[in-house]
Amino acid sequence: MLGRYPDIVGTGLHLEKGLEKIGHYKELPFVKDGDSELMHQPIDFLGINVYNGHEVSVTGHIKKKPGSPRTALGWPVTPGVMNYGIRYMYERYNLPIYIFEDGLACNDIISLDGKVHDSNRIDFLTRYLTDLEKAYKAGVPILGYFHWSFTDNFEWHSGYDPRFGLIYVDYETQQRIPKDSAYWYSDLIKKSSN
């Protein structure tokens, strides 16, 4: 975005020294003369996948309290990232923003009534979208939001176990069942478009 790696990494011949500072990112490629100029081209918007964030202080990461909310994949639930994280990205790059992915993995099941009651997804979306609205009201030009995902699907890192969708998929029969969150999200969209 800025035509260079962050200052902590360094550039050119100093890249290897900079990589020592950031440990596990040592796989970053060596930048050759002209690479940065070639890669650094103007773009119309910034697309971001947002799932969680980490609070930090001057001394490092602030640890989550035991029992803090987490997704089925163990990711922390941190709705504030949709406000402070998005605002930071806008301040840094000064580009309109699309949220291309946001959502949570749940252990959704078909209940005895034949429906999928995923109140935790509704709670998650309410919190995250409320914080996204705060960023929008603070002046961040948010062009769109895309929930991940419309249907349950195969996740490249975890297979079929985590369910991100608004629509439940029975993988054996391919039957689709709208979850409570699908109806909630549909109502939200209708209200927002009025």
C-alpha cells in the first residue's frame, strides 16, 4: 500500500536485519530494486477481512480474561476491531473501505424443532455491526459489508467442522436450512435500505 515494508522490517540490503526483529515473518521475500515501485500502484478502495483484533498497551498484548467469548475455532470475539481497527486502516491509507469477510464459526446443530437456532451468531453480528457503524459515523467511508459466509462450506484450514454460514448445509443430503441469523440478517437489510 505504501510502496515499502513497514520501517521495522527495513529495505534492500537491510531487510535481513529487519526480519530478525519480527521473528516468525522471516519468510518475507527479499525486495529487489524496482520491486516496490512496480507493486505500489494506485487503487480505488481497501478490502479487508475482519474477524478479531488484539488489544495492546505500551508493554505488549493485553491478555484476554478467562472465559472471554470465543468462536468455535477459538478466535476471540472483539467487536471493537470494527471501530478502532477500521478507523486505523482508513487513517493510515486514506481509502474507502469494503469489509469483504466478517463472521464467526459456530457449532450449529439442527434442533428438535427442525430449525437452527444460532443466537450467538446474531449477538456477534449485532456487536460487530454496531461498532462498524461507529466507524462510519466517525467519517470512515465504508462502501460495503459482506458476511462470511452465506452458506456453511468447506474451510481450507478446518474442513467441514466450523460453520460460518447463515444457511445450514447438511453435507450428506445437501439440504439447506436458513438459520435464525439468516432471518435476522434479512430483516436488518430491509430496515437499513428504508
